[in-house]
Amino acid sequence: MNHLLDIETALLTERTVFRRCREGEGAAFYQLFQRNHVRLKDYFWELSAKVASEAGCELWVRDRLAAWLRNEAYFFGIWDKDTAELIGFISLERVDWQIPRTEVQFFIDQAQAEKGIMTEVLNRLVVFAFKQLRMQKLAIRTAMEYYPPQRLARKCGFNREGDLRAEIRRPSGDLMDVMLFGLSYAGYEKY
């Protein structure tokens, strides 16, 4: 795993810079989450509880930075190139170095949704994961009824691999079905 010492911490797309988070950026994430609190509550409720205050956001950001340094997860804030505003995040979570595989998680400000920005970012992250981290498999899990991430996964070469029934319990107590998408390195090379 010596190659992990030389991985990039900032990646570029046409419209964004996405980079490893830094200490002191909790306030920016807090503002992002406040602007999108309804979407957070509906689909990111575990995160929503952690980032309910600016101090909570700062602790969360530092935890994401520490996870990067331990090679357990790779979390990037997505910043608009023109305005330098934080507009989302994308991360590689649940890294399993035995395979190696990881799960992609992402979020974008509602005002930036459906503009193709997350497509740019995810495509660039796939290259990072396969070429720099040397992952063999990437996965995306999404709520069965939440269509935007499903479209994004397909657009970026991921294939539907299955449905996980009653996989997650919502705060309401209801169980949620999850759709699983995957992309292997072999499939990426063909794509």
C-alpha cells in the first residue's frame, strides 16, 4: 500500500475542484446541509443527526479527514471552480483492502442538481479509485425510490447488481429497500 502515500488529494473537472476536506471547513458544510435539510432528512438521516450544528459539522469533517489518513475512507468536498462555493461531497467509504473494493457516496446541493456536475465528479472519482487506489470494485447503494442517483450510476457505467429488501431502517421505523450498483475494474476498462 505504499502507493497510497502519493495519491492526489485534489481532483479537477471542467466545473469543479473536489479535494480532501480540511480542518475548519465545518462551517461551509453546515451551510450546505442547512440549505438542503429536507433532502438530508429524507435520504441521509444518519448524517443529518451528526451535522445538526456547526460544531457537529466540524467534528464530522475532522473525522472524515482522520479516516482518509488511516486509509479507511476518502472524502472530498466538491467546490464550484468559479465561485469557490462548497456544492457537495463525494466519498469512498467502507474500504475493504482484501479485495480491494469500496462504496461510493455522494451528495450535491439541490440548486446544482441535474446540471451534469455530479456526472463529471463521479467519472473523475472512478478514475482516481481504479488508477490511484487500485480498487477492483466500486459499489453504489441507493434508496429504491430515489431515482437521481440510479440514473447517475448508470450514466457512469455502473450496472444494477441487485436489490436489498428491508436493508435500512428509517427514523420513522419503516424499512427501506436499497438498489445496489457495481462497477468492476474489468468492466471499467471495457467502458
